[in-house]
Amino acid sequence: MTAPTIDAASVKILNRVDLTKRLVARLAREEAVIAGIGNTNFDLYAAGHRAQNFYMLGSMGLACPIALGVALAQPERGVIVLEGDGSILMGLSCLTTIGMVAPPNLTIIIMDNGSYQITGKQPTATATTADIVAIARAAGIRNSHWARDESHFDALISRPFDREGPALLAAKIDAQPGTGQTVRDPPLIRHRFMRGLGTGRRSPLDE
Amino acid sequence: MSWADPFISALKANDVRLVTYVPDNVLTPLISAAAGDNYFISVGATREDEAVGTLAGAYMGGLRGVAMMQTSGFALIANALASLIVPYRIPALILVSERGTLGEFNIGQVTVSRTMRPVLDSIAIEHHTLTEEKTLPFILDKSIKQAFTTQNPVVFILSPLLTGGNPLAAAKLT
């Protein structure tokens, strides 16, 4: 499906916390959600922890490749990745890989505030010249869209996450900082995520 | 029979089905063997750190994988190893085709290859340099099992002693 192109400059400025809550409220089938470094994962946590959430604490730019791996491993499960503009710009090459591999159960959501907000609000290329949706389409993810406003975002996430992908949805967002704080314990995060996906180890320690 | 055959056997014996890679001449027999075998899911990554990230996600989803690359590509993955694989304790299997030694013609490859073992040692990642077919099955099978049992990564370095090195090198050496 290829919708008419929406000009990035014409869309309403939305709010990451609000969009993340809208997304989480929509998840009914134990979809995996992988959130990138920084505010995307803080706000995913703040929207209410789910057993199928993965919080990335380092490796900036690798949220989409991680999500690709989950999507390949569990083709029946919808997999969603939340990334910021600075992070996706760092790892743009993964969009070409995802376009080529074309996992039908992968949805990428980009929260684009045009800045490296967490390091001092330095502008990214999306603040002036780069268009993530246009880049994604050119990389082979044809099902890529800007969200015009909140109701359009709702419409875009009213899709079957386990098929008809890959898709990329992008929203221009305001400069509000992240609202939560994930526990900084990587093995615990991984272990709980794997439990949520049904792949975690069980042992007598769980009794 | 090439070194690639025992490698494929060790992957299959340990239920490792995802093969993700950035291409390399020396690795071609392994990449081709995996691509032509329905047992494997092959993903050609654009960058080596992508391959490592995909392997990490796949492991968490229940699919074991190996990431394959050349020494110069290894130099791109220090952050993925130090801030994803090691802290999250992902049993990543990484295969590096070693250039930069034993008949290298490109000074850039020589210099970058010197960074590999110090990086691995500095973050305490186990690594084995594979030099002969005789010990290959033992090293691979035991190390892969150890990685998944202990939830720690392991890096296999494919020495030119085993592979013969880059087939294009001989003509370029004087």
C-alpha cells in the first residue's frame, strides 16, 4: 500500500509520551516492543511496563537491527521498534537491510524532534534537510508514512502488526524530555523480555 | 572438503540457524553453503554492527545465530560488543576472517587487524584462532556449547593458516 506522500513540513507537532501511550493502549497480542537508547525507551517504560518490552541502554543505532532479529525469530509475533531521529540517522543502513529482507511483522516508529535532545539539543539533519519517511521509502520500505496529527497516528497504528509489513511510521514531536527511568540492569531486562517472548530459561530459582 | 564443512556441521549440531554477515572473499564458501541450505536463515547485513544487533534480537526471540565478517568489519563493532552483547550477556557467535597478516598486501588491513585481539581481551570476550582442520570440530562444538550454556559471546578468528587467506592476495604481493 502506498499512500499519498505527506510533506514532513506540513504535519502537526505531536508529543512522544502521548503517542507512546496511544501505541501501548493499542497492543493486544503480546507484541514485542524494542525501544532505542534514551527518551524512546524512557517513555515506553513510563507508558507502563509490559513483559514484551525491551529497553536498549547502549549501542545507539541498533534498535532496528535488534527488532529485525526478534521479527525473524518469531514470525508470528508483531514486532515494533521505537527510535529517535538521531538514532535512526546513525544506523540508516539498517533500513536498506530491512527493506531487502522485508519482514512482514516489523513496524518501525520514528519519534522525530530534529535534535539530539538528550545531549544538549544539537540539531539533527531532520531539523532542516533530511526526511526519514522519504529515506525509508527509497530504502525499500514502501509502507512508510508521516503522521499528520493524533488521529492519523491512531489510524496508522490500527494495523495488524504481525503482517503487511515492514512499515515505518514517523511523527514530528515536540521537545518535551523523557518521563520515565528504566532500571539499568541489562541482564534483568533481557531475562524479563525473553520470559515475555516465551524464550526465557526457567530454573528452580523461579519457584 | 573445506574448512566450511565442519563449520556448517557445528552450527547445525547446535541449532544455530541464523547466519548474518557482511561479505568477505574468504568467507564465501560458508556464506554460499548457508544460503543454499534451507536449514539456515541468511541475512546479508549492510554493516557489521547491524549483523551483531540482529543476532542479539534473534537470540532473545529464540533463534540462535552467527555473525560473520572480515577483520576490518570487526573494527566497527566495538560499541555493539561493549554496550550490547557483553552487558546484556548475549551468547553471540562471531566469525572473523582474518586479514592483515600472513601475506597481506593492504597496509590498512594490517593496521586495523592489530586492533582486534586487544579489543577482545579488553572486554574479556573469549576468542579462538582457528589454524587447522584437525582441531576445528572440537573447538567449534565445545565453544558454541559453552557460549549458550554460560550466556557469553565467543569469537572465532579464521587464520590464513586454515583458509589459505585472501585468494586475490598472491598476485598483489611482490
